[in-house]
Amino acid sequence: MMSANATLQRIEASGIHTVRVAWCDLHGQLRSKSIMASELQQFVTQGLGMVGTLMLKDTSDHTAFKVFEPTQFTQLADSARFAGASNLVLKPDFSTDPAPLYPLPWSPGSAWLLAQPSFADGTPAPFDSRRVLQVALDALRTDAGYAMRCGLEIEFHIYKIEGEQSAAGIESALDPEAAVWPGLSPRVSLLHPGYQLLSDAYTDRCHAPLDIVRQTALGLGLPLTSLEIEFGPSQFEAVFDVQDALAAADQMVRFTNGVRQALRRAGYHATFMCRPPFPHIMSSGWHLHQSLVDVATGEPLPPSAPTHQHYLAGLLAHGRAMSALAAPSVSSYARYQPHVLAPQTVSWGTDNRAAMLRVLSNRIENRVGEPMANPYLYIASQIYAGLDGMARQLVPSMAGDPAAAPLPTSLAEALDALSADEAYIAGFGREFVRYYDHIKRFEIARYEAAQDKTEWIRREYFNRF
């Protein structure tokens, strides 16, 4: 508990009066309870209750399981533990020093204290995505003797909010008479017209919002290296230095949630959904850079090593299934088109941005993902694919293989591949794959039932992610 005591002392000394005890849900969004600093000692000792259905929700906050109908709530082995919307317990991870406490640059006197859920008896909650990655990293270390390091390259969009007039034409998105589930999105305008990659003029034009992004990222302790003008209208990119895999995933969560909040206070709307619901838009990708480090020697695994080739072949062997975790929204799959720097097939190449895997001198860049992906699951999917490749000593196909399998064309197709992937079922656990598949198909069914699918995407993803 030394780290816990040190955290409490730090809070007292820093003038923090409100601590948002925050947990990352299945969809990469932070949920939190605000605790007064004076009450934290009890929380650190006993934990904090949270309704268990927060682990069972789709992207709109609909609970995808019938927790109040025992005869119909049978999809999970742990159904009894979630029945009746019973409580889970949130506790911070004090195994690291410093503890996961992050003062919020845009909210003076407030801080995030990141936590993870467990059952009342202390058993870790089985579907906590951060714990999923922790287990995968332990497997990588134990089974193969490697640690993982990751660098993040994240594309996203920022818009100027034009009042609170709804994009659906309603006078105000905040009019209580117009409240719907999920909520209406505001009317927005572009920050730059796009189609001029790395434009210095656009950088200058967007100085104010980019400065907020910079201050937020650095204030949260993120290793930001660059902010860039991307090709699409109102599209940007943030690049981060390499970190240990778990730290990189934590940083992705802090970045996406923090930037949205800080920009919203200044009248901007940031979205990390893949493809905002406007014509002539460019899709956003999340390029995940990864490398392996020998635990015994601390040396990186060179691309020429046979083990590296097995790892690469594993990523290829499970490329279709991993897309369900790397591209988790129904709008993700319109991104896989020709001539837009996005992959279409499960292929690799040396410094080839049209391939799914771009193999560089010291790392592999996976270009299949999009920024709505839960970072813990995206990174874990790389580990289990690579471990399978190493265990079976797979050999990659030739670079740019014209016979490479196509990537899935829909989330449903990707889920089919995930549910049939024995290596992922063994790694993630059959129960987790079944849970993830159920929630995502519940989401797909609501999309299919929507009469106005563009408006559905606007409210479901654009407004919330």
C-alpha cells in the first residue's frame, strides 16, 4: 500500500479536490465516479461500487444482455454474477509506481485515478479489457520470453461546433423535448477544407485547437512527438513515441478521452470514429507500430530473425479475425478501399502503405486498425496472433502476395472470422469471444433495423466517439 499512501499524499499536496475514479469500458470510453479527495482513503481501502451492466453495454449504452430475466440471461458462464445488474468493485492498480493518477489540464483541481473492476470477492472481472491485455502480455513473456513495445499513430477529426443546433435539423440538440437515445449531435463546420496533406497554411489556420490538443496530451504525460494535417477535410494526426505495450494502451485511452473533453470546453467537437457521416470525407486509421524485446537481454528482436518471421506470419494468419477487434464499428469497413493508403488484403510489404503490415527496419506497422478500437484488445490481438505464429513456426507469404486474402467487408464478416479462430479462442478465452460477439451483433442488429442509417451513425458514433 506504499504506492496508495504516496498517491493520497500527492493528492493532498497538489490541491486536487475531485478525483474521477475512471475505468475503460469495452469500447475504449472512460466511465467514472467523482470522489471528493477527503473520501479517498475509504475508497482506496474498500474499493468503489459500480453497476455491473457497464460491462455489458454496446456503443449506445443499451445493455445487450437480459440481466433481469434469468431464464433468458444464459449467454455467459458468469451470468449469475451479473444478473439483476449487481455491483462490481473498482480498485486502482497500485502495482506500478507512480500510481495511475493524472491531473486534468483542462479541469484544474480534478484528476483521473484509473481503476479496474472485480467481483465483490476480489475475483477480477473477466471482461475487463485492460486485464485482457495484462494476461496477453504475461503469456508473451512466459511462453516466448518477449516483451512488447508500441508506438501510436492516430488519425482523427476536429470540427467547430456551430451552437447547439442539431445536425438533424432540430432547433437544439439539448432541447429536452427532443431528447432521444442515443443523443443528437451538434451542427459542426470544418476547420480546414482538406486535400492538402501536411499543409503549413492549414497548420497555422488550426493553431488554436491544435494547441489545445498539444497542451492536453503533454499535460496528461503522453509522449507526443508530432501533430499533423491529414489529407481529409478537418482531419488530423497525432504521433507518439514508443512505450511498453500496456503504457501505450493506457495512453491511447487518456488521449482520446482527454482531447474530446478539452476541445469540447473550447467549442470544438473531436471524433475518433473511423468515418464521420459526411460526403467526401476521408476515413481515419490507427497505425499500430510494434516490436518485440527479449526479456533476458533487453535487446530488440531483429526483423531478420526466424522468430520475427514467425511472428509476422502469425499476424497474417489471423488478419481477418483481428479486424473485428481493430475495426469494431459498422462504419469501419468503408475504409478498406483502393488508393487511400488503407489496406484491402491481409498482406505485407517493406515500406508499403497499401499493405496491412508495413515491415520497417526495427518494427512492424499494422495499418488495419481504426481509432475507435479498444487499445487493450487491439494490442492483445497482435500478441495472440504472433504467439500462434511462433508456436507453429509459420512462414509469411511473399511480400505483396497477389493471392492474399481480402479483409472483411463488414463487421459481421469480421466477427464470423473471430468466432472461428481457434488461436484467438484459446488466447482470449471462448467466453470472452462469445461475449464480444454477442455485444457487437446486438449493435449490428440495431443498425440494420434503423430506417435512416446515416443518422444512426451520426448519433451512435459521431456524437459519442
